[in-house]
Amino acid sequence: FATPEPTPAPPAAAPAAAGQVSLNTATFEQLRELGMSVTQTGRVLAYRERQGFRSVDELRTIPGFPDGFIDGIRGRLSV
């Protein structure tokens, strides 16, 4: 009998750059680790579900994201 080969796990989404989190693929937990509140995280996920992100600057159009907060995490985000 030949043993069937195990099915490989699907590849994980590759980060855009080392240490960066993609707004289009990040999990709830990854967004929370950036310092986002539960409310902010929910808004990001809802926005992403509706239309996706083409730019990190689109966070500025979501209520509850002060410019200083976005500027502070911008370097850790990608799309």
C-alpha cells in the first residue's frame, strides 16, 4: 500500500514588507496589535469588506481615526 501524501496547508498571506500589516489581509488580532481599538478594528474590517483598500490614506475617511494615530502606525501598514 502506498501512503497518500499529506495535503499541504494553503500558503499564508505574505506580508507586503517585513513587519508590515496589510489592511487588505490583516486579521482582527493583527489590527488590534497595532493599537487599534475594537471599534476602529471593526470599522477597518467593514470598510475592507465593502470596497477594499487601495491606499493607507483611506483610513482618514473612516470615522474615529485621528491623524496623529494614523501617522503613528502608518509605517507599519501596507495595502
